[in-house]
Amino acid sequence: MTPQENIKETAKLSQQYVSEEIEYIKLKLFYQVTSISSHVVKSSILGLFALLSMTFLSFAVAFWLGNLLDSRFLGFLSVGVFYLLITAIFYFTRKKIEKYVITKMAAKYF
């Protein structure tokens, strides 16, 4: 094989490698996009049903506490304060939660 034939063969193989590498990147990107999309859809549906459940449970607990305390106002106030405390806990631990989520997502997709 002459040097010119070697160069032509190397150029041909390089083009083939670049072409296959581009296809691989497209496939990996497609996988990541569809995986993230399905995760978002599943999480949204799960979140919606969890929110509906929590709403009805909150009303039930508020009315129950209202009957115990002979005041609907105090029942609803107690449930509201409970959720305010939960919100404060999440607010003050948000950096840890964010770090945890990023670490898990990075491990899954990279």
C-alpha cells in the first residue's frame, strides 16, 4: 500500500468514525430526553394525585380537629400551622435537598 492510499484509507475511516460518533451522540441524547420526559410526566401525574389526596386528607383532619376543639377555625388553623412548619423545614433544608437531587440525576444520566 502506498502512502497516498494509506492517507485515503485513513481519511475514509476517520469520516466513518465521525459519522458513527454523531449517530451515537444523537441516540444518547434521544435516550436522555425521552427518559427525562417520561420521568417528568410520571412525576407530574403522581404529584397531582398526591396533591388531591393531601387536600382531602387535610380537610378531613381539619374538620376532625375542629370537632375535637369545638371550633372549625382552630381545626383549620392547626392544619395550616402544620403545613407552615413543613414548609419551613423544607425551606431551611433546601440546599441539602437540591444537592441530593442533582447528585441522583447526574448519576442516572451521566
